Amino acid sequence: MALILNNYRQTDNNDFHNIFVKAEILLLFEIIPGKKEKIECQGGVYVLESEKAWSTQNVIRKWVDLMLPLVLRGSQRGLLIWDSASTHRAKDMKNFLAERRVDQVMIPAGMTAYLQTLDIAINKPFKDYLRLEINDYIENRMSRNKNNNFVKPNLQEVVSWVRNAWGKVTDSCVAKALKAGYLDKTSPFEASYIAKHDRLGPMILKELESNEI
């Protein structure tokens, strides 16, 4: 799970410039039931050892409380852009985010390829880099037990894969993703993926032009 931030800063001449930030990544790792779940930084990667290694409401809440203090300052509000998964739409989640001055935008079904910046330009290169790390481990370092079965990699090994793969996702890649998802106000609408949509692209462009007039 990763958060891509797009903040704006005002210069002396009142122009606004984007500040693109590649935030820290959170690795979910399955643990034995009963162990207390908490986020710890291990080898430069935030790790949450959880009984269920997927994005539950509990995981999202821990992640939000970890990341937002690093982003929000003073009276600033946060914005989460994500899909309409049941954990995101739940009333408890909406109340939780509202208490932390976080607004949310739900990406409509079928529009992920046009509006979800992570899927558009971040997830694939990250997964490709991660696959290279895993293949290198399998070919060069994976060991077997006395029964000749492969030994499960430990947490430190997995952390190194994630750290190395995420480190190869550059800030320029993040900037391109925000433009593709039409989250960069300095980039024209025509540069976004939604502009290429046969039906919605022309409709949105017409609305934008109408508002400008």
C-alpha cells in the first residue's frame, strides 16, 4: 500500500508549484494469531504484522494515523482518492476520516484504468522490480530444509525486496502518474488518461472549457 502525495507551495510571485512526494510504503506481513498488531520501521520499510495480510479497516486506520501527521500541517485537509471497496465506503471509515480532516473521493467502477494514479503508472513498474528481486532470491539464495522443501523467506528478506523495488520508482515516475490521473493542475487535461475515454473525455473537456469561459 502506498500513498502518492501532491502538495502545492506558493512562491514569492504568487505562482503555485507542485511538490511531488513519494511516501513510505507499508508492507503487510502475516503473523501468528494473538500477537499485537503494530507498525514498525524495519530496514527502511514500514511493516505491519497482521493476522490477515490484507487491507482491512483496522489496517487502513493504522496507516492513516501513521502517514497523515507527516503530511498535514495546521488547518490543512487531506484527500484520499481510492476505489469503492466496502472497507472504504463503510460509515465507520467515513467518520474516522472526517475526525482527521480527511476527505475522500471514490473512483467509479470501471474507471480505475483512467483515474487511479497508482494503477496507471506506479503499480506495474513497482511489481516488475519486485519480481526481479524475488527471482534473484529464488535463483541464488533460496534454501531447502532437511526434507528438501523450499524454506519460506523471513521478514528481513521480504523487506529488502520491497525496499529495493520501491527505491527504483522515481519521483519523476510519480509526477507522470499524477499528470496521467489529472491530479496535477499545471498539466493540461489532454495529457490525462481520462481525456482518452471515448465518451467521458469529450464531455469533461466541454465542461472545463465552459467553466473557463
